[in-house]
Amino acid sequence: MHSFKLALVLGLSTLLLAAKVSQAQSQATTPAPGSGIAIVQPSLTAPGSASFHLQARITDKDDPDNPTDVEVYWVNATRWRREIKSSEFSQTLIVNGNDVFDEHSDDFIPLPIETLLTAMTDPGTLLAAMASTDKAYTKANGGANESGVVCFEPAQNGKAMTLCGKSALGLREIVDVPGHPVQFTNYQEFFGRRVAREILTTPEVGVSYTARVTFLSQLDNPDQELFSVPKPTPPREWLRIATFSEQELRGLLTAPHEVVWPQVLDGNSKGSASYYVAIDRDGKVRETVVIRSDNERANDSARRQITSWKFKPPTKDSLPVQAEGILNFRLDTRAWGPASPLNNDQVRKLA
């Protein structure tokens, strides 16, 4: 279905090899061919870009007192440093030529942190995941304008009304990247380009994380000690992320699995469902996100089942990786029980 190269996002990733993914130097970031989606947010790590020092804070809507702080010192693709600090995950990553230092508190980067880090520095990597049918509301396609107004599709049930919303921070662009949806707003100038100072990700209904860029400046005469590698980390210990196809993900399962759908009482009984799955280097499912489902009431059960599945430790190029990708299913809530809900008399006989 969708496939994109987040292999280079957060291990030795987004920043080190971003040049191979994005060539954006103008107001718009150009994704991989096929999607036709462009946004104002540029790649800060594209070849020829200005060196920079960035600080940002990521906050969870439901837990604002436990933020994630991010700091990036970027000279070029072979000389940079990034630090992530939070109660959930911390990392110090230094690249100096061929030497890499990667010290991390866990072998798994949470999806919201991964999404927002990538969106801040190299959004083209995310956009490359999108198909032309995926939803996007940007200045380039007319879905968003400088006043901050974003207009969505007409309402359902044949109504001609269109739902619009307005941001208080000016232009707001929305791209529904599979597994990594993002919104960019509060654009400000930085060396002839406009960079969003607020980026939001809402992986599922009711869940949202916001990254606020608190400092962004050109990096002049940086202290060289920032890029000093105390001891190179062996490549097998680098925290890398790779996108797997559905076939590859299912090939990692230690036993064949399909979802046993619950007997929901309303909504569609048949259809399809897709989930974005993130697996750590040991093969444990750490996160699942609903991409689409023809019956939302079945999602909680499906996600619990997928989380319990066992996978083989994923690898790319013979090195361990955090694996991500989409699993698609045929949804049938009547496949494992009565063809229709039991009536009152039937239930009373079973009581």
C-alpha cells in the first residue's frame, strides 16, 4: 500500500542522509514522484542549506508537564549533533565524518517524537509516503491560504456545506501521512525560507502532540567539542528505523495471524481495516495506529490482538532496525459468531 524510507529518520537517519531524499531549496518541499503534494515547510538539511542550531519542545496534550526537549546542531550531513531528552525516551546522537556516537535510553523511538522530529528537519521524508489519494490541505493545492483558513471536503449525506476552520497563527498546512499525520503552522522567515514554528501530530482521535520551535538560528563558529565522538558506536547498536512492506511485516510473524473481529452491535459488519504498526528491534509491537476502518468499534479489539503478536527481530542490510509499516485486513464482524445479533429471547436462553 504505502511505503516510505523512514529507514533514515532517527537512527543514523533524518539528518545524515536527508540529502538523498529531499532536494528542496525553495518555498515548497517536493515529495517523491506520484503524490503531487508540496508544502511550504522546507528541508533544513537539504544540500546547500544554512547551518543551524534548533531547539524545540514537544508536549503531549494529555501530559503537558512531561515534555520532550530536542536540540540539533547542524553543520552538514557529516557533521551534526542531536539530543532528545524526556522521561519516556532520551538520545544523544553525534555524527563526525565516519564516526558515530549513538547513546539511547530505549531501542524504540515513540512515533509522535519520530514524526515531529522528521517534520521539523526533513518533511520530504514523510511526504514521500503519501499517495495522490491521501488527504492534504496545503497552500500549493489550494486547501489552505495565508489567512489561516483551511477548508475540508463537503459534508456527507449529500449536503453541499463545506467545513472550514481558521488558525490564529496564519497559514496552516495539513498532510495526512499514513501513520505520521502532521500540521504545520506559525511560519516565520529563516534565511529566505519560511519554517513552521509549530507542528502538530494527531496519530488518533483525542491524542495530539505539538512541537514548538523555541530557538532557530544560523550556527556560526560552533564549539568543535559538540561534535567530538567519545567512542564510536558499533553499527549494530545504532538506532535505525526502516519502513517494511506488508509482505515483509507478515514474513516476520512467528506464526500466521488474522484478527478475530468482535461481535459489534452497530456499524458496518463487513469491510476493511488498516493499521500502522511499529515494532522494536526485538520484534515486540510497541505501537499501533488506525489508518482507516469501516467499523471504529472494532478497532480496540483489533489493536490489542496485533499488539500481542510475536515478530522475529527485524533487520535491514543485516542490521537490526525499528520496523514500521501498514497491515491491511478484511473486516468481518460476523465471521466468528452468529450471522446477526441475538434477539431478546435468544439471549435469555443463554443466560
